[in-house]
Amino acid sequence: MLGSMFVGLLVGFLAGTLTNRGERMGCFGKMFLGWIGAFIGHLLFGTWGPIIAGTAIIPAVLGSMIVLAIFWRRGS
């Protein structure tokens, strides 16, 4: 549980930094973004790249970037 929380926070932070969106989401928002992004990324891109706590990081970040691009506006 703690590992998935850390990975979700890491993935959400990376996606927010790369897309320049979701600046005011907070830690829990970025953690949930990472979890949702990991789910979407796994469905779309499979599991490849480095794996931490059972989560493939690159597809998870790509999935989180897609979620951010669709649902969050810049500066919100």
C-alpha cells in the first residue's frame, strides 16, 4: 500500500511537471492522478520500462499526461 502511494505520487508529480498542468492539485490529487494514469497507461501501452512496486513507470506517466491533458486546464 505504501509503495503504491509513493509510486502514484511520483508518477503524478512527473506528469504534472512534464505537462505544466495541475499545479494546485496537492499531494493527494497527484497521488490519485498517478493511480488513474497508471491504470490508463497500462491499458493503452502495456507494461514496459522500469517497474517500481509493480507499476511500469513510463506507461503510467504517459497515461497521467493524457488524463491531465483532457481534464485539467493550465493554471487551475
